[in-house]
Amino acid sequence: MPDQLLLAIQIANGYGPQPGSWRMPGVDPRSYTDMDVFARYAQAAERGKIQLVFLADTPALENDISRAVPNHSIDPLVVLTTMARATQRIGLVATASTTLNEPYTIARQFKALDVASHGRAGWNAVPTSLPAAAANYGIALPPRAQKYQRVHEVVQVVQALWGSWERDAWVLDAERRQFADTDKIRPVGLQGEHVAARGPLPIPPSEQGQPVVFQAGGGGNGLEVAARYADGVYANPFSIAEGRAHRDALRAAAVAVGRDPDEVKLFAGFMPSIAGSRREALDRRRRLDEVVDLDQRVGYLGSMLGLRLEPAQLDEPLTADQLAAARPSPGDPRAPHALQVAREGWTLRDVLAHGVIDYHPVVPGTAEDVADHMQAWFEAGACDGFSLAIDVYADGIDAFVDQVVPILQRRGLFHLDYEGPTLRENLGVPDQYGLDPRLTA
């Protein structure tokens, strides 16, 4: 295990990951398009020495925005460029689909961000699974196996393009009138079954050489991509045991392709809601739930527990007979935790406010409660760090930075300052320029 954990912070739409985040006190409803707001979030995260900001992206309007917020930012690279100008150390990572984008476009945009930020960029390389996103690009989604064949080709072409300038090709010798040594800038000339690129890029290396590659896909195909190319992996385990199994499988897969397993860092998704007490945190999350269909969620909770639950019971706890009959669904990894919370005697509304059906583990409570959860997972080997989906950015980022980070630092679990100016240094991952020679030998 590493000595200290790593932190990424997810910043999506200007508000928070919960549908009702735009309605919370102190939130500017126009934050969706206000770049100054995104800059302030990044500055707050940097004040807490968080290693990187991560912007997921699916280029489609996925949900009903009549009452809820969009899932993603208006454009991740525009937002990250804004953040780059407002910060000095924090990493800047975004998703760009390998299904929908050509490798030259990805290579050019992310390396431009990398040089503009002085070596702080990262690319989350994942295929697209949403048909609506594919339709926006005028294509149909290919079969899964084909999508992942294309992932391998795209990543390799992108990395080759990133290395198309040798490190000392940018001469800038005004006296000799030489801007660059063109003998050290070469086309890559790669042709695969799905993509191709001639190159070179018009961009010299950054202070870290080239962007760091991340991955967030699941299953065996995603694991293979992560093992071969990624230095950071976003994962969604719901228990320590699940996290440990994922991390162990990832490290074994990295060894199998000739990499050092310590190069690949697993970030477990985590949704903290910080308040002065657990009751206050639950009340905060109950307000966030005001725009969602709680009747539907009660039914879903029932299916997780093997019970038939009705909305009329929303403000009551499970009865003794229901608790005796409850059986967590073996097909839902969140179900055991949901039953554990229900057994504490909370009403169904409060059980749901605990986030038992959210897409990451949720801890509603004090800063100590949040830090305890993180320490338990990290010390058990369930992750190398966390990808934080904080409930409401406007005050939640500051609460995490000002209350949780000092606890983690006092416990020796989190660094006191950035290790260097580049993302590679701050993640502790090795230098790479162009393709990894261990994978091309």
C-alpha cells in the first residue's frame, strides 16, 4: 500500500451530482455556464492540495432537465482551460470518448491543455455506451468488442502523436534563426483497423512530457485497457471487499503486461455530505431529494431488500416483520448496506437520504465520519485514493477542504503540499513520452 491516499474531485455541471443541487441555499442557479464559478471550485480544491479535478463527459442531454440539473458540464475542455488559468498545481482531467472522437483531435486538444497548464492535464480514455451520444455524431454504437478494439487503437495513436516531437525539438534559437529542429519532428504514420493518423502534432512537449492517461470502463475489457495504458482508474466499488478485489485484479493485470503495479492508481468513487451531525447531513440530503421521484425510489429500495414497499410508508421505518423478512438482493452490491441502514431504525425517507441507491457509497455525517470511512477503505487496501462527488459544490467543497482534509493530514493519510508542479509528480507515476516502450517492444 502507498503511504498516503490520493484525491480527485469530480466537478460536473456547476452545482453538484444530486438532481436538486441547483436549488440549495447559496447556489447561483446560473452556475451551469458561469466559468468564474468553476474557477472558484478549482481554487478551493487546490487550497486543499487535492491532486486533480475530474470532469466526466457524455456528449448528450441524458436526463430530464425540467427540474433536475444536467449531468455534465457544457464542455469539459473549455471548463478545464478556465481552471488552468485560475490555478497552479491541481491536475486537470477530462473524459473524451474513443468511440466518437478521432485520435488526432484528442491528441491535439489534450496536449494543448497540457502545455497551457504547464504539465497538469490528463485524459480519461473510455468508449461510449449511450446511443443518444452516438446519434449526436451521426453513428450507431458498434458492438462492445469492436468498441474496445478501437480504444486500444485510439490510445496508441494518441500517445504516438503526443511523442511526435522529440523532447529537444523546440530549439528557439533566435541568433541562428532556428525555431525548431524539424529532423526531430516526425509523422507517426499509424494505420489500424478502425483509426489512423499521419501526424505530427503542432505542439511541443509539456513540463510533464504528455498528459496522464486515465480509464473508467468496467469488466474484463476495461481492466485490460487500464492495465496497459492507465495511470489512474476510476472505479465504483460499494464495499471494502469489492474495492480490494478490483484493485488486486487491476494490479495483477498490470504485472501481466510488464508494468509495475504501483504505477496504476485506483480511485474509488465516494459521495460525502458534511454537516455538524448525522441528522443535519440527512436533512441536507433530504432537501436535495425534493426534486426526485421518491415513490419510485421506495419501490426500488423494496426490490433491493426483497420486500414490497409502498410510498405510504415513506416516513416510517421498516416494521419488525419486514426486517425479519428482508433479504438483500444478490444482484445489487448496494443492498447489504441498505439493509444495515434500515436496521438502525431510520424512516424510509432517511434510509434513502443515506444514499443507499446512489452510484457511489455515501457518508452523511461529520467531517470525522467522512475521514473515518476514507481511512478504513484506504488502510484495508480497497483503493489508492478517492474520487469525490461532493453533494453541493458551492459549500461542500469548502467544507471538505477546511474540515476533512486537516483530519486526514493529522492522521498522516494525506500529503501536506503538492510534490511538484506536474500531475505526474503529484500522482507519483513515472515519466512517459510517446508510446510505452514496454508495450511496443
